[in-house]
Amino acid sequence: MCFALLILLLFLFAGKGILSFLHVEPETLSISGGIILFIIAIRMIFPQAGSVTGLAAGEEPLLYLWRSQ
């Protein structure tokens, strides 16, 4: 918890300096964050078989949601 607070404070006060040192625009960071969230959402909707959250082989994830209601 304390480690996360230190990282948060570091980026609060030195975030723009770190981004300018790395030559990264804030818009680029926003777009890449959106792409990462999109990939996470796709993996949640269509999980891989055999994973912890995955369905059995051959089951459709969206049909499974409708049948369980």
C-alpha cells in the first residue's frame, strides 16, 4: 500500500517531466491505455479454453450469459 502511494506521488509531481524525458505525448499514453483496456475486454468476453475464467471447449460465452438468467 505504501509502495503504491509513493509511485502515485512520484507521478503526481514529476509525471510531466518523466513523459517529456521519454518523449511521450499524453495523447499517445491515452491511446495506448485504451488499446490495453480493449484487449482486456476482448479477453473477458471471449476467454480462452482451459484458462481460469474460461468456459468449457465448444461453449459460446454470450449464449452462456443468456442461458444463466
